[in-house]
Amino acid sequence: MWQEVRSELRPKGLEIVTVALDVGGVEAAGKFIDRANAEHPSLIDAQHLLDELFGVVNVPSGIWIDEQGMVVRPPEPAWPGRAVFQDFIPKELPPDADPWVVKALALTKRIRHDPKRYMVALRDWVERGADSSYALAPDEVVARSRPRTRESAEAAAHFELGQHLHRAGFADDAVPHFREAHRLEPDNWTYKRQAWTFADPLQRPNEVYEGDWASDVEKAGPENYYPPSDI
């Protein structure tokens, strides 16, 4: 989908760079990049540096950076014209479908998103640049960026330790650090989803972590899964 956006807007000066957040690196995310067969730069952030440097807490998130390297919109829900996750929801499920899967799909349908409005804003910025009403001034970018509280700083440290231990082959030792990152920053879905995936690829209930995708989304409210945007 982002390839289509790139094909449309690159002649007007926009470059699309997609980044997969996955501690598993090429082994985990490479197959999806290959399958997409995209022509734009497709990177893998195996250390979750986008979380640390820009405040990304969920995917998909988009960051707008102008020709001078200045951020003109900090991380926010980003859609390439349609919410791709909706494409994977089947119209009908077999009667013996896993109840957790049924629940997760029902919650997914209720997630708030507005992909068409996002593309209207992106096209306006490409056409008008700094004169676009969607391009924010530096002070507005700072005001909208996630503050680094003591709790979030500690959560980032624990998540980094968890990543290091997991990559080094000490998966069990990584778990307490991932759990602490979840406790300290409960609305950071990248922290949660990364750790849950290690315990179960579908992020279902497991004996390792207290939460799972469906339970935590239900608790937070699917309408709050992505923060509201003024786009």
C-alpha cells in the first residue's frame, strides 16, 4: 500500500521510508518486506530506536520530516489510504473458531481510524509544503511530542535490557524486564506486542505475561487503541 503512495507522490518530492520494529531483525521481518516487493527504502529497526528517539508507541505510525531534516509532524496513526489491518478480517468465521480470535477480530473492527483523511493531509503537505495547515511549527511539534517522564525513561531502559538479553539467547532473563516496561508504560503497545509475540505469535493469553492483545485492548477500549488526531 505505501508503494502506491510513493508512486503517486515521489514525482512531487516525497520519499516514503518504511521501518519495521522487530527485535527479531531480518529473520522476523524480512519475509514481509520481500513479499511487499516495495521500491522505497524498507528498513528494520531491531533495537526499537524509533520508540526511543521519536516516541513511537504503536504501529502504524507516521512521522513527517521536511527537506531540512525538521520534524513537522511527530508520530501519529498513519494509513496509506485504507486501514490494511481491516483487510485481514474475514466476513465469516467457522462455528468452531477460537473464542479468543473471535474476540480479537470483533475488537479490531471497533478500532478508530480514518485513513482517507490522513491521505488528504499528506497530499496537501506535499503540494503546499510549509504553507500546508498540516505542517506544524517547531513549538507545536515539541508540544505534541510524548514527554519523557521518569517512568517512561525507566520503561525504555528495561525494554532495552530485555531486548539485549533476548538477542543474546537469555529469553527467560529478558521476561522480567519486558514485564517491568509494560508496568511502567502501559500505553506503549510496541513494548507489549513485541514481548507478547515472543510468548505467542498471535499475542494470545500465555503463562509468561499478565496481558494479551485482546484483553488489553478491551480494557483500554478499542476506540483508544490509537490516540486521536487532528488530521
